[in-house]
Amino acid sequence: MESYLPSASGSVTKLASFTILLLFFLSCFVFTSTEAYDPLDPNGNITIKWDIMSWTPDGYVAVVTMYNFQQFRHIQAPGWTLGWTWAKKEVIWSMMGSQTTEQGDCSKFKGNIPHCCKKDPTVVDLLPGTPYNQQIANCCKGGVINSWGQDPSTAVASFQVSVGSAGTTNKTVRVPKNFTLKAPGPGYTCGPAKIVKPTKFISADKRRVTQALMTWNVTCQYSQFLSGRTPYCCVSLSSFYNDTIVGCPACACGCQSNKTLSGSCVDPDSPHLASVVSSPSKSDNAPLVQCTSHMCPIRVHWHVKLNYKEYWRVKVSITNFNYRMNYTQWNLVVQHPNFDNLTQIFSFNYKSLTPYEGLNDTAMLWGVKFYNDFLSQAGPLGNVQSELLFRKDTSTFTFEKGWAFPRRISFNGENCVMPPPDAYPWLPNGVSRQFVSLLPPLVTLLVYMIALLA
């Protein structure tokens, strides 16, 4: 019996170790699945409403509306792409405000030919300048949708679709399945469509309320992890009290020597620059950046500019190194503990992001309309800048140990690569204090050695 007990104890120990290891691996999967959650925008999502407005002899007419409830992540050119799978044998007879990318096989139809016969249609927005008789409200912006935090009135996109399915009524109609949203690339995961209370519509004069016959809701959430894209912005730092300029980390968004990125950068002094920039790319989203050590399309520079008795000033500059992209409706999200004492900001719009009560350390910055909300592609005009004036809080303010620099910066909702903290420009006397602190033990040691020799 005595010889058996240690063996049993060892088995229990092994079982406990195996259990801990199993829980660790399970936790990894759990954490991966929560990547869509952004602590600065916990309720951010894109909600798709499918409102059936009327029944037709062989189907229905619906208005599909996308609401971008994300505070700082918008959809930029070349715009959104929405797809789904029909539950039965539906076809799209006609559309307004959008179109499908493919018609599909409509050979079995005689006379009237549907707009799309595919089982899994893919829909894109129409371009600005589309004839008025093909438009509806909130359409035809080339797929560009603003973020809710910047401008809720332009954070909406809509289109109308006439669906044909023989014998469809409110009792036999079926919800489309497998919704997919690309904006413009991957990253969004859409849940199943759910039947909700019919949407109500208020007339322009606000004297009459109508409502949809049926409404389905689809919620899509973004994950930078699922998007699979490499970082496309980085942060550099400088200050008035230190001559060191901390550049973006090398290879922050890629390396020039990487063979997979061959041809993805161009020397701005190249005599063939114009022809290289104007040549068609393999993908509308493929960046063509100026050759740099960091290879990022966007660089954000934070410069601690001036120090006053009761205030301090920062200059923020955003530079576009991408020859193939004009960033419209751009925004910057910055985390810094002194934002609760922001006094004045020049030439940028500002909004405090306070997802949690009592915490005010994050700000969203974006350009002024018709002034600097358009960040031109790489070149002399590919730069916007602003200055921020902060009031000093004596209980927290310091220039020591990199406190004056931001904790996190994102551009258009994508996290930028920050320099390592030990590379931040520190106060010059920060080094001297470290050397001075070594003098007392050195003097003591010297005196002790002299005493021994005597």
C-alpha cells in the first residue's frame, strides 16, 4: 500500500499538469475569438437592416441599409462589398442605388431578364454621378461610408432590391443566409439575419410615420486579427529637450529586401516615377509606397514642441507615403493621460472617446471639412498637421521617462507601430542623475581600499 501511494500521487500530479496545459490551449482559442472587441469602441459594429417595403406578385421590394456604428473605423475607397446566399430560388429583378458584380446564368428566363440570377450575389455601391433615376437616399458614394463618431449623417449606405421568388408571402418568405461584408478587404464577420420589429420611417415634414412590412437585422463586427493585413502606419517621436529623433521602427510595415514585396516601393527621386505610379496595380488595394526604412503608407509624427509655465504644446503631423491612395475622411485616435486637460486644438476636429466612466485619456482627431479632411497621396501635398495645447496637471505632469508621448495611436481604426519605450527621447538630466547616483558607493569603496592599503 505504501509503495502504491506515491505512484498514485504522481498520477494525480501528471493529471493536474495535463489539465492546466489543456486549459491554457483552450484559453488561447477563447482569446482569439474575442479579437473583434475593441476596448476603445466596445459597441462598434456595422448593422444591416433588410426592410421589406411591399409585396409583388412573385416576390417583394426591399430597402437594404447599412449603419456604421463604429466610432472611428470607416469604409474608404474602393468601398464596401456585400454578399449573401439566397435561402430558396430567388432572383434579383432590379436594383436601385447599387448593382451586383455578376449577372449569373439567366438562360431559363424568356422575355424579361433579371438583374442577377446567382445563388450568392455580390453587391457594390454605385459611383457618384449616377443618373438620378437610378438613385435612392444614401446611395452612390462609391462604397465610402464615414464613421459614426465623425459624422452620423454620412455613416449610412442604402440600396433598393426587387426580389423574385414564386409564391412568396409574409408566411413563406425566407431570410438570406451567410452574409459577408468586405470593406474593402476582409476583417468583418457577420452573424445570422434575425427578424426584429419592423422599422418605422418618419416623413420629411415629420407629420406621418410609416413602417416596413418585415425587417431583418444582421450585425457585422471587425477584427484586425481576421483582416490578416500587415500594419500600414507607424509612429515617430521627437521633443524640444532632446536632439534625438526617434524614427519609425525598421521594417514596421515590411522590408525592402523582402522578395514578396518586390516592386511595392518606389524611389521618389526616380526619373521614371510618373510611369511607375500610373501603371495599373494587381489590386486596387495594393499600396505603392515611397521606399523608406519602415515601408509604411502612413507615418504619424508626435513632436513635443514647447514648454510654458502652465501649459505645454505638441505638434502632430501625418504623412502619406502611398502613391496609390488619397485618404478621405481620415481620422486619428490617440491615447495620452493628459487629454483630460486638452485646452485648444488647431486645424483638426476633436472628440473625446470615453467608453468607460471616469476615464478620459483618448481622443479622436480628424480633418476640417474642405480644408484638410483629404490626405493626398505621396508627394508635396501628402501631409496634414495640427498643434495641441495641454494644461499642466501638477499631480501627474512630467516630461520624464517618456510621459509626454502617446501610449497608442491608430489611423483609420488600424493600430500604428510604436517605437520601443526605451528608445523614447528622455530628458538629458535623466542620464546624469543615473551617473550621480553611483558616486556615493564609489567614494565609499575608494575610502575602504585606501584604509586597507594603509
